[in-house]
Amino acid sequence: MKLFFLAALLAGVALAYGADIHGTLALDYNGVRALAAQILTGMKS
């Protein structure tokens, strides 16, 4: 289940990257990285 969620998150990142390469990608990428870090922390605990 967690792997499925992570795969869905990565798919979302890929869609966001394809949709807007030069615009708000940096902000979106940082936000996703922060979210992924929270998810990974939750998985470990």
C-alpha cells in the first residue's frame, strides 16, 4: 500500500514536470521533496 502511494506520488511529479518545465517547477519540486521526506519519516516510525 505504501509502495502504491509512493508510485502515485512519483507519477504526480512526472505529470507536474511535463506540464510546466520552466514555471513553478522548482517550488513544486521542493514541496514534493518535503512531502516525500514526511512520508518516509512516517514509514520508518
